[in-house]
Amino acid sequence: MHAAVIVFPGSNCDRDMAVAFERAGAKVSMVWHKDTQMPSDVDIIGVPGGFSFGDYLRCGAIAANSPICKSVISHANKGGYVLGICNGFQVLTETGLLPGVLLRNSGLKYVCKAIELKVENTETAFTSGYGHNSAITIPIAHHDGNYFADDATLDQLEGENRVAFRYVDNPNGSARDIAGILSENRRVLGMMPHPERMAEPLHGNSEGKAMFDSLVGQLANA
Amino acid sequence: MKARVHVMLKNGVLDPQGEAVRHALGSLGFDGVEGVRQGKVIELDLTETDADKANAAVTAMCEKLLANTVIESYSVEIS
């Protein structure tokens, strides 16, 4: 299983994400934002957390229009897997691969702490390692994680079972407590919390690890 | 030509920064401010000399990058 992790100027979770994939058994390639092509045999693209382009204009907006993102979009449109975490989620909404947008936190503060998430959809390659409705504790670290979409879009996401994760105790004002959403084909996941930061015992717990194990297991067999 | 783009959050989208400014104004003693919305102004220097073409170009820039039309509306002034 081959994972590509994109590096933008200002990415700061790219290496954490690469380590999480590697420890789960994946081969990992780091891909620079000015590159125009992915390695040809890539199974999943990781869009990491951080502050791409200094969050100028809007979080993720400049990154979403960078040369490599054309490859991300075409990979997703061909049915490829994409995982966007934190700033990566913001980038994916800006590309239009996922609906909605991440607004400034309702409390206006940067929130950095471990929070509890409920896993709502376990029938995906990302979440098959978790029990349905199980609660996991992983960190958030963001200023703009307040998920917003119009009611029709939110109804559609819920109706199609595309809410992957919800906050147990909403930290940022997100609509309907949404912490992570899936594309229609369930192969693109965007989430604000950081599973790669709770992926081994030294992190405090390993509850994020199941996502990377599940992805590597499922995509290696695909 | 110069273009000035105003980008505002659409009505119905909560503006936590505007709300914080409203609270701050109230605590400074400025009464009677019922609402504050915060947006941005982007100024562009263009080589284009035709106003209609400039307007069309800047509108395309807004749709592609300068505004996120899921939550923001924009207006363009050319001068």
C-alpha cells in the first residue's frame, strides 16, 4: 500500500502523518505542492494539517489551487482515496471534493486539547477498525474548525450516512457536532481531529492508530 | 485599471468575529450597535484597460479564489 503525503509551505503535520502510515505498514512518498503528478501507484493521498500558505485569504484556499491539487482532485474523481486532516480538511472543502466550509471557531479561540469523538460510520476503509458508535479520544488543534453547510447539505450528509465522526462535546460550534465527513463514494474523508497524533503509546493513547491500520489493511488487499 | 473587491459573509452565516467586535463596542460604551459584520476588501491593479473585460476577469477571480461562495458574497468595483 502506497500513501502520498502532500507538503505545502506551512504544513506541520506532514511527517506525523507519514510516520502513522509507515508504522501501519505503508510505503510513503512525500509530494511537494509544486509537483504536478503523484507517483503512479498511489493508493491514498494524505493532505496534512498545518497552516498552508499561512492561512492567507482563507484557510486552505491557496493550497487548494496549488499545482498538486489538480492531481488530488483527479485521483479522487477516479475513485482514489484521500484523507484530509485539519488544514487538510479545509483544503478539501476549498477544492470542492467535500461540501461545506470550516469557519472560525465560535469561541474565537484556538482550541488545542484531546476531545471525545463518536464514530458514526464504520463501513469505510478509514473507520472499519472502530466499533459502531464507539467513542475515541484524539486531539484537536485549530482556530477554524467550525463546520458549516446549509441545512439541505447537512440533511443530505446525514441522510446518506456521510458523517464519519461527531464531537461528543462540541468544542468549536460545528453544525450538528460534525467533526468529519465523507464523500459520496466514502473514499474521501475530511476531519478536524488528528488521529496521527494519537497513534502510538508514547502519544498518550493509540486510538488514532486503527484508522491507519484499517486503511493499510483494506487498500493493500484492494 | 484598479479593481476593488468586497467580500462579505452571506446573511445567515454566523460571523463570530463581527459578534466579538459588537461586544467590544458595547463594553467601550458605544450603545445602539445592533449588529456587526466583518468582511474584507481586496484591491487589484490590473493591466486591462477595458472596464467590462476587467469586470469579467475579476468576477472570475472571485469565483475561483477570492471568495468562497458557499459562505461569502462579493461585489466588484472597477475604476
